[in-house]
Amino acid sequence: MLVRFCKIGFVAVVALFFSVIAYGNITDYDSNWQFVQHVLSMDTIFPNSTLKWRAITDPNLQTAGYWGIIGWEALTALVLWVGVIRLLVAVSGPGFVRAKGIAAVGLTMGFLLFGLGFVVVGGEWFAMWQSETWNGQQKAFEFISMIGLALAVLLLPEPAEA
């Protein structure tokens, strides 16, 4: 049962992480708002880049994108907390394996945000990698690593009780 509590701990850390991110983006809206604006407008990428046609400069679309990110973060946190509760309720019974599902969904949501949203879309489509100032790829990979590790640990087969 100790291993099960370890798995729950991994999921709880990521749930808290997404809760703090969503809370921070709502209460300190402007900090990451500037990041999103610069990435979407592609105003700090290489001056001669031929990719600038991809830029989104409409403030309404930028705002919608930012609120989409915040909403996804908050929803991810909620799904993960539901997963933590379900795992805790089932920790000592045979239903623990089934209870992993919702936590796995939440971890996958987090992986998608940073993998798809920040690495693929932000990093490659909007050429964030070209910006010296507004490049969040390293942080995205750090977050992907943490989430991926939690998902791998959660999905490990349950050891036989000794």
C-alpha cells in the first residue's frame, strides 16, 4: 500500500502545480499575458524569418488564446484533484487500478498543454525558439518531464503484496 501512496503523491504534486499555475495566471494576469502576446505576434523572432505570416496580432484572438490556456490549466488541476481523491478512496482496495484512469487523463491533459501547446504550437508554429526573450521551451520540457514521470509511475503495474 505504501507504493500506492507514492503514486498518489506524484499525482498530487502535479495537481498542486497546475492549481498554482492557474491561480498565478489569474491573479498576476499581466506577466504571462505579455509572454502570450509576444509569442503569438512573433515580434521577437529572427528579423528576416519567413514564418512571420503565421503571427496572430489581433488582441481579441490573443486574449481568447490566453484564456484558453488558463481554462485548460484550471480544468487540468480539477481533473487531477478528482483523480487524487479517487485514488485515496480506493487506496486499500482492488479498485485502485480502475481509479488510476482519471488521474491518467489529468496528467495527459498537462502533457498536452506543454507538449502540444508550448513545444509544437508555440515553439515550432510560432517560432518561439527564435526569440531570446520570450522562449519558454526549456521550461515546457521541464514540466513535460515532471508530468511524464508522474504518469509513468502512476501506470506502473501494482506490485504483489508481500
